[in-house]
Amino acid sequence: MSSSEVKIRTEEKAADLIVEELLREGVECVFGIVSIHNMPMYDALLRSNKIKIVNARGESGAVNMADGYARSTGKLGVVLTSTGAGAGNAAGALTEAWNAGTPLLHLTGDVASAFVGTSKRYIHECKDQLKMMDGACKTAIAVSDPTNVQTVVREAIKQTKAQPTGPVTIQIPIDMQSKLVNRSIIQQEPQLNRGTFTLDSEVLSKIQLAERPVLWVGGGVVKASAHRLLTQFAEQIGAAVITSESGKGAIPEDHPQCIGNYAATKPTIDLLKSADLLISIGVRFRWNETGNYSVPIPDEHITINADALSINRNYDCQHALIGDAYDILDALTKQFEGESFTDKSSFLAEVTAVKVQVDRELREA
């Protein structure tokens, strides 16, 4: 065969392009259950031989494993399940991942495209699988054309990692997984990891004048990797720090200003009653952490959150700063660098006493 007759291979199975996108993201392992409706994707993983496959006993467990992997490593969790009942079995665990804001990609098969939505009870067909997945996730995307599978996967990964983070489902009919499609060279301009945030002068003034400020910190700070900035900000303004369960570790637990995940205890409630400013950062105010929303907060409340829909959902605020916790804390710490604040030694001594009292009550409980 002459050189002019050599054909350059430009076609790949859609499933192989899915794996290529996972590799591009740096995915190390995929959790899941092998089934007839996702076997082409498993075959593609085996052909690649670059991503570890971790089998589970059930779809719910597979999602929990991917969820735990993502939370512990900070990397994207990936789970691969089957259609219908397989996807349904994953829904409960996906809901937990959604509640926790875990960046997780859920790949699920679907019946052959000719049978989707026909209600013919074809093998493991589900009445409305996409709606079921959308209800359990941040969003759910159906692949309707295998030629755009690369962009669908890339966009889904982008959405899982965009604030507020959360699981995203892609469902792909089994026949489309094996379709030969042209590989595309997709170029995207790299996004800046960190941006800038313009701070309102009234917000700055309220923080500057607060004599008994409290920070209530959630998982948004952890996900934004803003630990150092949070600690620096708390020290700058002399604030007590309450954490949610998912916010644990945002500031060292043994830091003298950190009360911890004990907002609903009497000593902390008493401190909040006497506080003159609350700044909540990346926190959802869950019912179990607020005594069914009975924990009082100061009249002045500034909230920082990447999720605009969370504003005033559980507690009203006077000012809302919408954006990534890192960007906003970075702007705040730079703004207050070298600034002088009123002496907080008396207030911080109360914070230490609250911390000691909470620890004693927990030991005696």
C-alpha cells in the first residue's frame, strides 16, 4: 500500500470518546455496575486500560463510593450505571451527593434510541428516566446525537465543578454508545482559576464597625479551597467561627476562634444572641444544624454564596455577595490588610469560654 493510500483513522466509537474526555479530566477510576445497557462504555474503559474500574454490589453503593472518593480526594467522582432500575437504584445516593454538593459525573445507559419514550416496556425501559435523574442531580443531560458526545461530556464535567458544585447525569442510549463518530479537536480558552470581586462600601463598613462578629462557615469554603483565606479573615476581624458539618476543616478545629459544628448548642446560641454581625459563607443552614431553623441570628447578616438561589432561603440577609468563596475572601482579606479594628480581646475570651463549655457538655452528654 502506497503512502497516499494510507487512511488516517478519524473515527472512534462514541464510548471511546467518552473515555478520552474522562482521561482529559484526569479521571483515575470509575465506580459502577456492568450491565447490558452500559457494556459498550465498559468495553471502552478496558480498551483504554488507563482508568481503574471499581465494581460495586449495587448502584447505590457505587454512587456512594464515587461520592466518598470525590469528597476525600477533591477530584471528580465518576460512576457508571445501567438504565431503568439501575439508574433508579442510583437516584437515592445521587440525592445525597447533590445535598453535599459533590462534584460527581454519573454516566448511565438507556434503552436503544428507537425505544426511548415509547413506553413499550422494552427490556429495562423507564417511564421517564431523564426526569428521574434530573430530580436527583444538579442537572441531567440526554445524549440525542452521538456526534456531540465529546462536548456533552465536557460540558457536564464543567457543570459538576461549577459553583454550586453537584452531581450531573449523562444518559446515553446503548446503540449510540457504539456508533462510529468523528473525533473532534475541541479547543477551549483556559478559564482563570481566580477572579476579582468588587466589594460594596456598606458591607465593608458593617464589617469594620462590628464589635462581636460571628462567621458561619459551610462546605462552600472547603470546595473553594479557601481555608487559608478564611482563617486569615477571621483573625483580621476578630470573629468567632461556627462551622457546618460539611464546613469542618475550613479553619483548624483547634483554632482558638473556632467553635465548630455546634451552632444549635445553648452556649453558641447565647453567643449568637449577643453578636452584632453574622457573616455566613458557603453555608446552607440545614435544619438539623439550626435546630429546625430555631437558632437565632443577629439582625445584621451578610451572606456569601455561589448559589444565588440559596439567598434568603432559610435565613434573611441584609447583604448578599454572590460568587466563589475564594474570590470574595481574597478581596476581603486584601481590603482589610493593615486595617485596625476595635479591640476584640474580651469578645474572643467569651468565644474561648463557649468552646470550653460546649466541649464539656458534649463529654457529659
